[in-house]
Amino acid sequence: MNLAELKKNFTTTLSGIYPSEEIQSFFNILSEKYLNLSRIEIALNPEKEISKEDAEKFQAALLRLKNYEPIQYILGETEFFSLPFKVNQHTLIPRPETEELVEWILNNSEFRIQNSEFLDIGTGSGCIAISLAKNLPDSKIFALDISEQALKVAQQNSELNEVKVDFIQADILKTKTLPKQYDVIVSNPPYVRELEKKQMQQNVLKYEPDSALYVKDKDPLLFYRVISQLAKNHLKANGKLFFEINEYLADELTELLKIEGFQNIEIKKDIFGKDRMLKCNI
């Protein structure tokens, strides 16, 4: 089998399941991973012979893609904030809007002072905490998650990116006190309501961890309320609380934070114009 035949089989198999642009993207990503070929090299070498071993890798990936498994889980890796991250079904796949949250935190220059201390609640793959650690080498970064399996991945990612993050396993909903005071507490907690599931893609519904995504319709701000109550007692003077938020619940969350005593509440839109981030202080 040559490269052109491999591509034709790949495209035909996934046609009708994914848009053509996404199929092309999958093929390019897998070709770079399995064949070490760039997109240009794919176009220039249609007659390149594909080994049986490499063809089998593509076939295995095809079967998983047909079942809507995310390409990131198939590869076991992704990129976030220009850094490499391992991911698996115990971790949420990092999103571009979360990169915007990290960038917003980094643009607050007051936190670039030496020995600033950050806590990331619900760290998952560690993408927020590790990106902060990489860009703020003089700061101390802590990260908390309920999942032992997720924390194993996060630890691997901290080693992969050569940064130090202190990881803590805890259920934030049962946590009465945090280990210390912080300059910044940040969280991208579960915020997708059950009623919003019908808007989700199959690859998310079938594979990404429910505990990192969904909240009950009757109490969609549960995590925000618990985290804000902890933050009141564990933010240093002039410390700030950052959240990634549900675009449909910005007003309700703002009211909750006002009731909890927070001020200077600022909502920031993501690149798609959706209310996606919040910053405030006590």
C-alpha cells in the first residue's frame, strides 16, 4: 500500500462520520505521528510505500475514530499553551478557551513577583498549573484534584515539561480548609449542566470523564460556591480568584460571588465571543 491508497482508504472510511476538513486534519496528525511526515511531504510523496506495521497503526486508529474516540486519546497526547501534555480518559482534554484563561492570569503583572503562590483546583492533566509554572519560574504552584489517576498524568506532565508543581489529592466538595494562603486561586470546575448534554459531541459524551464536566441542573454553581467560600479565607491580601465559567450562567455566578463578599468582578469573553472567564477579589 502506498501513501495515496492509505489516505483514500482513511478518507472513505470516515466519510459521513466527520466533516472532510476534520478527516484531513486527522490524517495529517496521524501521518506526522506514525510516519514522521509533514503535510507538505504527504502531498509530495503519494507513491511512498507504507509498511505493514504503519498500516496497522492507521487501521487501529481508524477503528477508534469510527467510535468517536478523541484523536488526543488515540495519540495519548495533545498541546496546550505551546507545551506537550499527556492525556487519557482520566483527564479532560485541554481546550483553547482554557489557554485564554492562563493568558489572562499571566497578563496580571502583579503576580510575576518572586514567590507568588498559585493554587489550581481541579487540575486534571495539570495544564493550567504546569503552564503557569513554566511561565512563572519564580512562583510556587500547587494543584488539587479528586482523581488519583488524573494526578498521575499531571505528575507525568510536570516532569515532561520540567517544572515543579506540588500536587494534592482531595475532594474539594469535602474540603473544609486549604493548606495555606495563595496570591491566586484558579479553577476550571465542572460546569456543564445535564440539560446541555444534548449539545455535546459524541466524542465528549462517550469518552471524557463525567466528573470533570457535568453538574446537576438543580445546583449548577455548586463548585463555584464551595471554591469561593474557601477562597475567602485562603487568598492573601489583594489576592485574586479566577474561574473558567459556563457562558449561560455568568449573571448567576456574579450574583453568587457578590453574596459571598467578592468585588471587582470582571467577566471576559473568549475568542468566540462567549462569556468564558471571571476574575474577582475579596
